Amino acid sequence: MEQAYGEVNQLGGVFVNGRPLPNAIRLRIVELAQLGIRPCDISRQLRVSHGCVSKILARYNETGSILPGAIGGSKPRVTTPNVVKHIREYKHGDPGIFAWEIRDRLLADNVCDKYNVPSVSSISRILRNKIGSLSQPGGQYEGSKQASTPQSTLPYNHIYQYPYTGPMSPGGTKVGGHHPGVSAGHVSIPRHWPSAHSVTNILGIRTFMEQTGALAGSEGSVYPHKMEDWACVNRSGFSSSQNLNGLEKGVMEADIKYPQPASSLSAVSGFVPACAYTSANQYGVYGGPGGGYVPPGHHWQSQSSPLAHHGPIHGGDITASMAFKHPGREALAMNRKSSGSIMKTQEAINLVHGLSIPASSS
DNA sequence: TGCGTTACGGTTGAC
DNA sequence: CGGTCAACCGTAACG
């Protein structure tokens, strides 16, 4: 119940099986890569398996987003009220109609397209459960809106992976399906590092969290109050100043705090160390291998954090934008020549800090 | 040695 | 309200 669980990988890093890495670390992975640090070095420094580093970077390169994909949930349902309504009408008009005929008519009438037309079995179920019993007085469906086009069917994945900075959706509504890929990149991560030296701040823990919450309310960005809100980034607050090395950061990575063991990489130890899943995500705070797990008692962020306040929260809607991708990335790859030694890496890290600390020092 | 890939055991959330 | 299912996760290991 209150267990603080986590595991330690071969590199000494802490992770929670089945859960995404904190955004702070995901971001750091991308940033370091952009600085020309080799994935293997990133892996070692952040103590994240190289497979994971590879995956995150590949995803980033492909989509421009560092966000994890949508976890859980089901496919968007195809039997929308509108579809049911039509089925009902078809059935009413021809009580002997077969399910497959209904299916064909749904397609013919453009109620659905081939991608979201219900299966015959689904139609049968609808006929049996909803229409057969006639439990619903019909007509109270959501208006006359055509809710069954592919666009409106809300591909649930997108709300996670492609932070869509829609023109509206002030309530952070379930953003209408937006196709992936297209929009990736026009959002960015705010960049101002918390504090370059504080372990707690390096990953932007508490204070950022609060910021995030506050900002989130401003634009209606919705962060699920659960795990996916690791992506607790607000896309609005920094959109105008996003061109610091192409990376914007600051409102994010507040979510986690990972107490990593100070390993032999002393030079880096101050860089990676603190992380832990927020209490908001119901995970205990845990420390590194040496320290064992810290009991989740101290709740550095209470469940009723600011994050929980900003407007309507729709559980699965992460419209947070951590997506960013900047053109100059390749240029940075020139650093790649550096052999990836820790010293070099540290320089790069310092570079990051140098780039990104407008006013972060406490 | 670096890194892409994948099996595995895990979590999540809509249905 | 608990079970199912299909999505995703990161690690570890392989090549």
C-alpha cells in the first residue's frame, strides 16, 4: 500500500519497473545527447540502461517529444453515441437488418469510416444491450454532432505523445484527435535550470512543481494528477523564449526526485542525484541502492499540490508539452568527437548549466 | 566497446 | 467493482 518500491539497475540507477523514467531524466538524456555526449556516456552518467537511452533518443528524434507514450487505457471507442443512434435508426427502420448490414450502412452513410466502424460483433452487442432492451429513450445523445470521424474519435495515444497546443481547449479537454508527428516540435521545454548545485533543485523538484501548477492553470494545460503528469510541463509559459539552444526547460522536471547513489562519478554525482517519484503518483520515494528506500512519509509534495488545482483535470489528458526539437542539434554533435570521458562530459554538463540558468540560483 | 533490438516482467487505464 | 486486455514502461541480454 504505502510501499516505497523501486529497483536498482546494473548501473546503480533507480527505476520503477513498468513506469516511465521521470521526465527530468528523460529530458536530461536528450539534452546531454544534444550536447554531443554519447549515449553510452549518458547511460552511465544517468545510470539508465543504454537500451532506454537509445529508445528515448530514438523516440525524440522521431517525434520530437521526450514524453513517454500513453500507458494503459483502451483504444478509442468506436461505438460513440452517434453511432449507436444510427444503429438504432437502422434497426428501427428495418428490424430484420443484420449486423453486417448495419456495418455497411454506417460506412455508406459516412457515419463511420473504415478505421472506426464498429465490428459486427460490436454492433450485435449494441443491438442486444442497448437497442434490444431499449433501455434508453433515444435522442439524448450528444447533440447531432458527428462524433465518429477519425478525428473526433480521439486517438488516445496522441494525447500523450503529441502535446498538442491546440488553439483552444481551455479546460484541457480531451483534445480532439490530432495526428501525431505533425505538431511535434512546436512546443518546447522551458529552460531554466533550477539550481545548478542543489541536488534537490537540479532536477527541479519542489519549487518547480509549484510553478508548474501555477502555470498550468494559466493556459488550461492539463496534467493528469497521476503518473503521466511527470510530464508536468506547461507548454505555454515559455513558448516565446524557446530558442535557447533549442531547448526550453524549467517548468518541468519538477515531478521527480531520484535519490541516486553518489557513485564513483563524483564529477557527475551532483548532477544526477536527486530524484524520486512524486507522492502524487503514488509511488514512494526511494533512494539508491546504498540507501534503501526512503519511506514515503515526507511527502515533499502533497497530494493536494498545486498541480491538483488547475482547472478540470481529465485523468488521461496529458497535453503537457515536453516536446521540443531544435534544428541546431546536429551542430552540437560535433562535440561528439570528444571521447566521452567524464571530464569532457562534465564540461558539457557545465555547458548546459551555463546555457540555461537565467535566474535560477537561489 | 557501442548500440539497436527484443524478451521479460511490470504498470496502467478504458472497457 | 473486479477482471480483462492491450497499450506502454525500463532492464537485461543478445548480437
